[in-house]
Amino acid sequence: MKLLLISDTHLPGRARVLPEQVWRAVEAADVVVHAGDWVDVALLDELEARSKRLIGVYGNNDGPALRERLPEIARADLGGVRLAVIHETGAKQGREQRCDAQFPDTDVLVFGHSHIPWDTVAPSGLRLLNPGSPTDRRRQPFCTYQTARISEGALTDVELHELPPRG
């Protein structure tokens, strides 16, 4: 099972559209995960139409139209991997311990908010992933997204993808 992880798209404020490379990843993915801060419901509609399966949550910049359609926390069992998605996890200091306590029955937690790519493992074995942002790099050198696979009940092949600068 192929996963695409994105967050903090902020459309149309930070970019008018998702980069074509991300749309190709959407088409290749079995599951697309969006960890919030969509900003415009049009992207939710388009991802729902173009994804085989979409799992998403709302973020702090998402208004009523998105909050009506998306949860604050999403959970799914994907091939035996217990996935949770949330937008914010708080400060980076102590993140693994906080998330261990908040998500005890979770194998992988995808989050966003900071626009900073993140890939760590909490003491319990919980994998924490933040794909960064494909449209707003902030202080990061590149806009980013992540891909991964689920095989035989395990998350594998987690890869951070850097996008070329917009021209």
C-alpha cells in the first residue's frame, strides 16, 4: 500500500495550486493523508475526486466549511498499521512523550502545523511524521512532502521529497 503524506497546503494563500509533482504522487498513492491547514475547501473537493482514498483533518487555519467536513483527529487501520492524523502536537521539546500519552493505541502519527519535516520514534515505538509543506517552506530550504509504504503490517520506505523552487 502506497501512502502520500502532505500538510499545510494553505491554498490559495501560499500557492495557487499544488505542484504537479504532488498531483502525480496523489495518482500513484493508495491513500493520501492531509494533516490540516487546507484553507480552501476546493482542495478538499479536488483531493477527494482524485484520490483512491483520502484521510484528512482540519488545521488551525481552516474555517467552518472545512471543519464541518473534517475531524480534528482521524484514525484508520491501514493494512494492520494503526494510523492517527492531527494538525498540531505542540512544541518540539517533549513531543514524543506527549504523543505517546495522547495516542497509546497508535503505530504512526502524522501531523503538520510547523511546516518542518519530522521523522522520529517515541519511546513506545510510535512513529511521528510531519511531511512539511508542499507550498510554503517558511524557513526550510525546500517545500516538501513524504511518501511511505505499508507492507505486512509495517510502515516502510518513508521518504522525504524536496520540491524544486517555484518559477
